[in-house]
Amino acid sequence: MCSAALTPEHQHLIQPAERKLLCCCDGCAILFSGRQSAKYLRVPRDVYALPDFCMTDAQWESLHIPIDLAFFFQSTAAERVVAIFPGPAGATESLLTLEAWTDLVADNPVLAAMEPDVEALLVNRVGQTREYFRVPIDHCYHLVGLLRLHWRGLSGGTEVWREIGGFFAGLKARSRPVKGESHA
């Protein structure tokens, strides 16, 4: 494994059991690709905007996420969908009811196509924003790091919100839209 910075621009592997991300060179990334039973899984690179994603305010509230940023992924180690939200202390796991997630998958079949452990649904509902992305899991942890690094005071301060805005602007710029992913 390499010692390069852990950023979304580099190749990454994940140890699903520990949720530990490792930076790697292209050769190691190729070596580990396609081996779902391996100790390490290759994190994909593609980012997808989900402009047709269906989530009502009531569905969001049923997820019991205390803030308006979160990501969700299927954890093979936990044998369930895991919901995590970023905060000034880092990543916090939320208790997610299977019922609420099942309803979202029924309304948005694109969720069933996410690769376990390495892809996540990233939700941004801050203010009037309603953005949904299917992203590599390392992007989610990068967002957690940005928030933790730049948070100041009780409300975070202007710098953290500028960084979060820049993060989502970057996602939009490099994402490909997935049309027709919902049928609700």
C-alpha cells in the first residue's frame, strides 16, 4: 500500500470489517478489483448525480438523522444498511430502521444496484438543497474530514459551509446523471 494522501483523487481500497480506507497505487487497485471475498475491496471512482431521486420530507424524518447531511451504505460486516452523518467530532453512526430503507429502495431502484461496502448514497438536504449522489465511500469520509477540520463554534462558521459547498460543487462537476432511477 502507498503512503499518498487519503483523498478522493487517489485509488483506495477498503477493509470492510474495520471500515478502514487505504490509499494504493494503480497496480494494487487493479490487483484487488473484482475480488468480493477478499480482505480488501477496491473503491470505485464513478460519481453519479441522482436528479430523479424520490425522498419526501416524511421519509427523511423517518430515518432519524439529526442533521441534513448523511450517507448510507450496505455493510457486509454489519449485515445491514448503515447510516452515518458527519459532525465536528467525526463520523457518527445512526440507527436506521430497515423499514425506512426498504421504502426508499422501493421508490429508488438505483439503491439496490450500489456495491456493498464501497458505494454509498450521499444525501445533502441542508437548507433548501435536495441533492442525492451515488458515490464511492471514500468521498463520504472525505466530507466527514472536511467538516471535522473546518468546524468552528456551535454552527460551524462560514469556512466549513464554504468547504461543504465546494465539496458538493465538485461532486456535481464530475458526476454523471442517472436518469430514471426512481419510479415513484
